[in-house]
Amino acid sequence: MFSERSGVNTVTAGRLVPTAFAACMLFLVMFGCGSEPQETSTADSSTPAAEGRREFTGERAEDKRQMQALVDEIIERFKYYDKAPLWESEFSYLHDRATFDEYLEFDHIKYFNPDSIDHIDLLEFNFKADTCLVNVEVVFEGPTGKISKDYDTYSFFFHNGRWIRPTFTSNASGIVQQVEYERIIRAADSAAKAEAEEGL
């Protein structure tokens, strides 16, 4: 459904170590792969979740649950044309440069439609620092009830204490801007601290 192919960028302010990419297709532009993963783990389906969905167990189970919950919330609310979860899952630099109303007018966001997507299952997780590449199964239900499936790879970032799936800010330019945004914040914090110490 959504795919991306790009390179790698690294930031360490304790929050962000992203992999660059470009987005395309369907309704919220989920993204694909970049560098070689350092750790690979597969969701354990031995314990069924509610409604027959996969329950995550074992290593980094909570991280996996958080990513699945994020995707579930985005899809469920998007079916009612609620795009707030997309905004909430963007990199923070955008929140300082645009309002939510302005965001809704961006072409990448304005013309997204729920389409016939039913749900997305996260299957295999490749963790690298604060980035995770996830192989997913996208399940569609057509107007006649026919079920079809597609497979893709999405990129998640651990940013400001939680996992996010950026849409508008997920391309290489957006990641570079987030890197610069964090650099400016660190510089401003350092300058303010130095000024305060001089005033003592």
C-alpha cells in the first residue's frame, strides 16, 4: 500500500535516529526500507489477541504493541476522516512551523482517502537504535466483502518518548529539517544556560 526507498541519517539528541525515505500511494503513505537491520524479531502469534489479531510476546513486545496500536488508531479514526493522528505522528519541527488547519490543506494530506483498507498487521520487526523497519500485511475489504491482502515495509521512529509514523515529514527533506531543528534547540538551550551562569 505505501512504500519508500531511501538512505540513512542519524541524530542522537536522545530522541531520534531516523532512516530517510520517500512516500507514495493510498491513504496515509506508510513507508519502506533503508539500511540493513541490526536486530530482527518476528511477532509471536501463539497467543491470539482480541478479535483474532496477533498478540506480541517476547523481546521488545511493548514496543511492538505501541507501533501496532498507533497504526490501528490512525486507520480507525481515518475511516471517519479524522486526520489528527497523522498530525500527532509527524516530526516535531512541523508543529512549530504550521498549524493543524494548515496541515490539512497540504496536498499529501488533503487528498488522502480511507479507501477499502480494513486493517494492517505488523509482522516482522527490524530494530536499529531508535528506528524500526516493519514488514506488514495490509488487509482490504472490497464493496462485496471480498478480502485481499498486500505486503509492504514501514518505517517507525522513536521520537520524544514514543513511536511515530510520520507522513508529510517522512521524506529525506523532512528528516534533515528535524535534525536541524533539534540542533537549533540544543544550541539555544546551551546559550541560555551559559547566559544564566554568567548572571550568577
